Amino acid sequence: MTAGVLRTVPLAGELTASLIDRVADRYGLPAAGVLRLWTCRNSPARHDGGGVRADAEVVLNEAGRAVLAELCGVQAAVLARALPAFTVDDPKIGTGREAGVAQARWRAAGAVAGPAAFGCRLCTARRTGAAVRAARYVPRWRRVCVRHRRWLLDADADQPLEHLDLRGVPEVAAAPRWWAGVARRAVRAGVEPEQAFTMAHAVVARWWEQALHWEHEEIWPHRLHRLAGGNAGPRLGWWRIVGRDAAIFPEVVTVAQALLEPEMAELAWQASGGTQPRARGADDVFCRRLGERVGRTWLGPKLAADYGSPLNDFTGALVRARRREAGPAGWGDPWRLKREQQPATMAGQLRVLAAEQQSGGSGSRWRATVDAEHRFQIEQLISEAREQLVQLRGVHSGTTAEWPARCWSASATVPP
């Protein structure tokens, strides 16, 4: 193979490893054959089943970058603008006696330049002339391909889909336009748009996990079945993991906007009692208004009773900052999200689901995904819920806890 015979242009935000895969495809070679142009002493991350993860990234040294530029037939400066990881240095290959040798090192994309998602194949074909798989660094608020109405899925998960069809859920396809306004509002408020989105995403993702047992919830089951092609069927649990971020995107944008508004901060202050603190009740005006904003007038009391939520921490920090209460670092920062409150990733949830299915559904694998403190709290809640269920069964006939979950079944959803 003569380097540079066929020109291969990079995609904006593309993983370096993805570009190398496309170069190999263009020459009709396996990726391993092209990767021999670089010296590499470690291996790419793999799924439990053995396949290489789509978010496996390659970091090159200076000599290695020159090889890739020649191979693609484009200038190194072009690659540097397009590929976020192209100029990332790794001391293990960038220094030492062999620094002059073209070297590569495998890393996880998330540890190099952020979360990675699959690219839209139709957009890739329009840009390069070949409808092949590509992986790009894409923040969660840019996962919608507006042109083709697709939700681009995380590239780190062991599942076959690259995108979800949004043609049946116009509110999800339209959400990026709403987010653009929210991002501008965040900048005016002195908040990083990424912080606003991250907090709102954590808030709504927590609701998503609880919503399976909300008897009044009709919006999300309806939307999820449309994302699944009309009917999630017996794979509802799988679709709730894969379709979560797309299904909750409109609510995430709405919540982010609400959390940035001074009027909502004033409601949080009123609900706290202001300078005369009082315990929050079911009539919390902030939670009630937030429920109304997301189209769920019944949601307020549930939010007010969820004391361990990121939303509760957000309002608490707002109030502490206004009261000028002294405390540790971040005590009065409402946009600081605790590590344990970050939503589980699709990849992590799918691994737990696969392990559960392999072990016959013991229901205990979730314990491996949370820290000891919250594991204890969750086990306490489970114990209390079991006691309440026993009491309810003594009063009502049938299994009371099954009814809300049936709202998510295809037969119980409201027709479009």
C-alpha cells in the first residue's frame, strides 16, 4: 500500500481511531493491517463478549501523526482541527529513545476528549461518499441529527444500534432548538451550559428511574414505545436503558431552563421559609411549579418528598448561598453534582442487565454499581417498601405494586 494514494477526509470531532478504520475501509484492508504502521504496545478496550469497543481511541506521538497525515492525504493542521485527540500527548510514547518512531497508544475516548457517540451514517456518506460507521466526540445535548431526525447513541455500549429514529417523536427532534436558547441563558447567568445540562440531566434521569412506579405517568411510556419502533414488547427493560437519554431530552431542556430562572430561585427561597427555615412539605411551591413546567401537574409532591435527589441538593445550595451559610467547598454551589448522583451510563446499565439475565435474574447486581453508603440507604428503602407492600396486600386484593409498571406496557399506552 502506498500512503496517500486515496484521500480520506476527517469528520469534525471524529475519533482518531475511527478515521483510521475508515482509511482501512477505503483501501479495502482490515483495520489491523493499517495499524501496523504504528508501534503499539497495548490493546484497545473490549466488551465482555470480546469485541473492540467503538469508543476505543488511539493517541499518536509526533512521528505517528505525520504517518496518519500522509496516509490520509491531508495536512496535519487539518487533522488537528478536526480530530480532538490528534494533538493529545502521551508521555509513554512522546518521550524517550523511541520518540522518533511512529507510535500509538490505545485509550478510552472518555478519558481523552469526552463522551463518544456513533456518527450518522447518512451524514458521513454526504461528507465522505461512503456510508460507513464512524465515531465522534459528541456531548449529550448534541446527539440529535437534525437533518435526518436521528438520536446518536453512546459508542461505549455493547449493543447493535447506532441511532434511534426520531420521526415519531417530533418533540425530541425539536429539543436542540430549545437547548440553544437555554445555553445562551446559561452564559448570561454566568453558568457553563455544560453544568446546566449535567445538573438537569441528573435530575430528570432520577425521575426516569422512579417513573416506572408513577401511576399517572403517560408521556414517557408513550414516547419510549415510539422510539422502539412502535412497541418495545418483551424487551421493555432493555429499551428503557437504550432509549432513556432520547426519551427524557425534552424534559432535560425544560428543567435546565427552569433551574436558570431567577423566578424559580425565588420560589425555592420561599419554599425553604427564607430567613426562618422550615421543613419542606408536599405543597412545596418550587416543586409544584417545576412539575407544571414539564407537563405533570401531579409531580410536585413526589419531588418534594425525594430528599436525596440532585434537585433537593440544588435548591438547598441556592438557599444556603442566599443565607450566606458557611460550609465546605461547594456548599453554596447549586451546580455542583455529587459523584454518586451522576446517572448510570447506558453501557453500565446494559452490563448489569446482561449479568442479571446470565445469573437468572437475582435482582442483586445493582449493588455493584453504587457505593457502600448509598447501597445501605437503598437496602433500607427496599426493606421499608416490602413492609408497606405487605400492609397494602392485606388491605387491597391483587398486587398493588404491579399496576404502575403495567402503564409502561404497550397494551396500556394511550394511542397516538
